[in-house]
Amino acid sequence: MHLLYIATNFGALTNTFIAREVSALRRSGVRVDLLALRPAGPTRAEHPECDLTGCQYLYPASPGVVAGAVVRLALT
């Protein structure tokens, strides 16, 4: 089995249950990939029972890109 977990970020204190679940799934032989919208901030919690180093990140668009899209939409 192969699972993908998607979250706003991994490593936040509020995601402790996810870290434990991912760890348990991996111990049982399930392949688990992690995808986060952005990295955890300075309050990142280290979960020794779960390796979060393989997490892939999708960074949100910069404010300039968003503003340009809004202006283009308004002009159309």
C-alpha cells in the first residue's frame, strides 16, 4: 500500500498525532509520502519517532504573483 499525507505543514505541535500515525504505518510496512504547503515555522516540533525529512513542499505563490493575477482578472 502507498499513502500520501497532505497538510499545511508537518512538524507543528498540533500535528503530533499525524507524526505518530505516519510512524506506525511505516513500521507496519506501508509506504507513506508527505506533502506540505509550506515548511513549519520556528515552533517546529521534533518528532523522534517519525522521520519528516522526506517531506516535499509546495510553496504558496508570492504576493506579487497573486496581485498580478488579481489585476489581470479585474481587467478581463
